[in-house]
Amino acid sequence: MDQKTKNKIEIVRYNPEWPKMFEFEASRIREALGHNCLAVHHVGSTSIPHLVAKDRLDIIAVVTNPADAIAALETLGFTYKGEYNIPFHYGFSKRGARNINLQVYQEGHAEIEVNLTFRDYLRTYGAVRDNYARLKLQLVKSETAAEKNNDFLFSEYTLKKGAFIHEVLKKAELSCLRVLKCNGPLEWETAKLFRQEYFEALGQEDTGADTFNQENHQHFVLCYGVDIFGYAHVELLPDAKAALRIFMVDDIKKNQSFAGKFLTILEKWLKGQNYKVLSVQASVQAVPFYEKNRYFADSVEGDLEKKSNPSGVLMEKVLF
């Protein structure tokens, strides 16, 4: 079998047995997770009647503590795959007689609502479901459908479905606050626009575009529903330290306290990655915002390399 055949994406007609298969797997997941489990949802294409799909179940488990779920799910044969492009996402897979992709989220995580909103919209509107089916059938005809671009985590097939999914979520009026790592074309294009605005205001050239593919640099966007209105560039430094190189939120949303929520999510993510200190070079205008969020200028020892704002006030926070 050559590589192209091996990597070919295959989708099949809707199987009315899929819901039964889900119920069986969900009962095992609930039992394995015990009191940690709050809900188990069938999502993805196999959860939508009459929709063509990969012969693979997509499941979301909602839990109290995701980290505690890893060992329990491994006893069922699941392999922990990590975070991917969504902070606080715990991804698992199981391959064999039945293929399963499992996402585990803490209660209240925005991506639970994202998945359920998309599923329920296609369950409700058959014409939209059929348009999605036609798109999928068209995309799998491409010889490069299964190939991954070096800039993205996902296949061409998955990325090209993105615009359709975006429009469905917009029509469904998705309204949750979301933080994503930059991965798809839309996130990177928006990140570049934010960076352009940031460095034009400083009168400098952006020398950080080469950080997009560096593991010690993480780029995030803040969304409300499907609309992106915030961007952050975090550099991961030695000695459990990190630097917030760029932090931007559109003025309208900033005035709704979303900037503070964005910063809190980034701090929580860094703390989960065992980083203990977050530094920032704050503009004079932004100093009150960071002081409100318990950043202090008099606690900083030394200086940070590669300053993104040479005229900024160097501040830091210990991430308890």
C-alpha cells in the first residue's frame, strides 16, 4: 500500500448504528471516569442523522478535573494525544474495531458549546446538512485531502471545512468567549493584522514573524463566537518564566472587560504548563490595566531580551 492510499480520507453513508455505538462507549467512559464525569456527548458527523461521515465516533466528555481523567481513560485503551490548538483541551484517540476520537473538557469550556451548537444546527436544518455533505464529498476527491501543511496541525480536508463551519456557527449566533492557539488561516491572518497595527503604532518593523513556527513562542486569538477581536504573543523562557510580547484587544471589547478575561485565561494556561512568572512590557497607557491585574514594576529583576516595546514599563506577575 503506497502512502497516498494509506492516507486517503474515506467517508461513508450515515450508519443508523452509530448512536447505539456511542451509547455503548459513553457508558464505559462514564463508568471509568466515575464521579469525575459530568456528561458525555455524541458530536461530529456521526452524531447527525443522514450525514456522510468518517466511520469514527467523535465524543466529548465533560469532567470536573481533566487531568484526573487521563489514567482512567487509558484503562479503556485510549491514547492521550495532548492539547492541539485549544487551550485546556485534552484529546484522546482509540483505534481498532471501532475508531474513536475523544475530547475531554472541564465543565464550562467554550468548545463544548461550539461542538453542540454546530451539531444541533445541522440536526435542525436538513438543507445545511446536505450542503455540508456535498462539500465533504467534493473535498475527499482531492489527492491532497489528507496532507498536512507544515504551518498547520490539520489536514487540507479539515482546514477547508473551516469556512463552512464558521458560517454555520455565525448563523447559529454562537456567543461564547473563546481562546484559541493560532493554527488555521483565519487565525494567522488576523494575528498578522494585529501585529501590523501594533508595530506601526511603535514606528517599528515587525521582526517577530519568524516566531510563528517556533515552539517557544505561542500565539493566541480571543474570539466572541466566531469573531476574532484579540491577539496575544507569549514567549516561553527558561527558569519557568514567560513574557507577554504582544497583548491586544479591540477597544469595543476591551471596554467590556474582555481584556481582563483574556489575560486570566493566558495566565491559567501558563500556570498549567508549570510557568511561574509572566512578564510584560506595558505601555504607559496600559500600566493601570496591568496593575489592576496584580502586575508590579518594582518586582522585576534585570531585563528581558528582544523587547517588543523598548519604551514600555517592565512589569511581572507571579502565577500562584
